[in-house]
Amino acid sequence: MASVRQAEAGTLRAPGFRWWHGIIIGLMLSYVPGSLLVAGVLLLPMVVLRLFDPNADGQRLMIVLFYVGAVMVHPLHEAWAANGDWETCIAQITQPVTLALDWLAVGAAWLVAEASAIGGRLWNAEVARRERKSIEKRIAYLQDEWMSSDEGAPAN
């Protein structure tokens, strides 16, 4: 019976989401709701990326988070400096330049992640090709060596 409850609980919970994450989000919502609004709006492109790219694993999301985090520094600093004032926070998330930079950061991070994955595959393919060519040369050399030693041996 306990395993059924654990299985049901495991399927309802999002992967990687813990109970203390909810407490932290609740505390932030009660202490700095404006800053949390700014952070939430600026993290929406990551959610969209996750929805449209099911292959986005943890490594790719960390690359995207790095780029989006760079864009989020100034708006969050402004929101924090204004003590989470709603007018300031709404002004931060409605600036076209900030929103454009946010979406461009996600696009650039996705492009960098895809390009690095393609580059890694090409690099590994080139290494495998060189290895295979070296092995084929070695096989040809050994075949020549063994065939020539058979021809020089006296026949019985």
C-alpha cells in the first residue's frame, strides 16, 4: 500500500521540485512580490523554450539560464532598489528593450547550445574517422607482413 502511495505521489510531483522550493517561493512572494513578478516574467522565455524543445535537457537549460540571468541583472536590481514598488516593477517588465533582450538571450543561448552540440558531434565523427583510418592502415600493414611471410616459406 505504501508503494502505491509513493508511486502516486511521484507522478503528481514535478521532477526536481521539492517542498522547500514552495516555501522559498511563498516567502519571496510575501516579501518581494514585485521582484518575483519581474523574475517570473523574464523567465517565461525559458518556459516557452522548454515547451517547444522537448530535447532541452538540464545542460541546455543551464546555458539558457546563464544568458537570461545576464539580462535579468539590471531589471531585478532596479526592482530591488525600489523595494519592489509595483510601478517600478511594471515599468521594468514593459520595457520593449528588456523584453527583446530577454527573448534574444534565449534565442542566442539556444543557438549556442545547438551549435555546440553539432560541433561536438562533428568533432567526435572526425576523431572516429581518423581512428578508423589508422586501424585500417595497421590492418593493411599486418596483412602485407603476414602474407609476405607465407610466400617466402618452403612448401611441404
